[in-house]
Amino acid sequence: MTTEHGHDTRPRFPSGLVLSGHGLVLREWTDDDLPVMAGLFDDPDVAYWTPLATPFDLAAARAYLERARRSLAADQRLHLAITTDGGEAKGEVLLSRDLRDGSAAALGYAVGAAHRGRRLAVRAVRVLADYALTTAGLARVYLEIERENESSVRVARAAGFRLTDTPPATTEEKGRTLELLTWSSP
């Protein structure tokens, strides 16, 4: 949203944000989370389907947290730990502003292997999408998923997202060519 003078009027992503709903508490990562983060993201599935560093050790976790803090300060991306009670993280959900369309944002998520099968990603996507479309003032949120990523496709469907007819976005990542399909918010 902009005024007639070109000033951005959308709410900024706030520091210290805590969201709750669907049996979850989403909160910012802290320095105390670094060992847990390394344990969650140093996983073959996370390595394959996400842009996260591999291996994802304590140094990678520290660098990732620093990038997350910089992107929040720049109002570009919001990274939240997925918890059931505000304590130990079980994964992450994030919201990235679309640089081409200021009224839209992409959602992303990853859940640690030990915590999969509990619908954490589905519930986290619902909570963050609701925040994005109401409080954050965004008009649209979407997911970009590889066709072969069956787990993420199931999450998208279960969270109420619909596959669009937008042509796949092609990108290069970790030596792989990705074709990302767009799923639109409910």
C-alpha cells in the first residue's frame, strides 16, 4: 500500500512478534535456539527441498539467525520458530515480502524430522497466513512448491491453498534447476 505521494503505508513486520493459534505458539528465534535449530535443519529432506546450508551445523545456525535478524530489520522477511508452547522449536515458518508485488508475500516452512506427522506445518501456515492477511495488511499470500515435493503439496492442500495456473517459476539452487508451482491462499 502506498499513499498518493508514494509513501509505504503497510505495517512493518514487528520485532518480538508472538502468534498463537491452532495449538501452536510462533515466536522469533533466539540465540538459545541455535543448537536446536542445527538439529532441526541438518536433515537430508530439509537440505534437498530448501535453500538452507548443508551441513547445517552450529556455525550455519548462527549465520542463518543473523541473516534472519537483518531481513526482519529490513522489513523483508519474518522468521518464526514453530513451538507448541513457546518453548522448544520444532520447525520454522517464514513470510517473505514479494519484491515485485508489495501487497503479497510468500510463505515457507520446515519441520524437524522428529516432529513430522503432527500437522505442525499446516497449522503454522494457517496462523501465519491469517496474520499476513489481517494484521500485516497483505492482500495475498502464496506458496511456491516443486511438483515432486509431495509433503509440501499435502501441507498446501490441508492449509486450504489452491494450485494456480501461473506458469512455474524456474530457478537454480544448490546445483539443481527448480520449477516452482504457485499455490494461492484461501
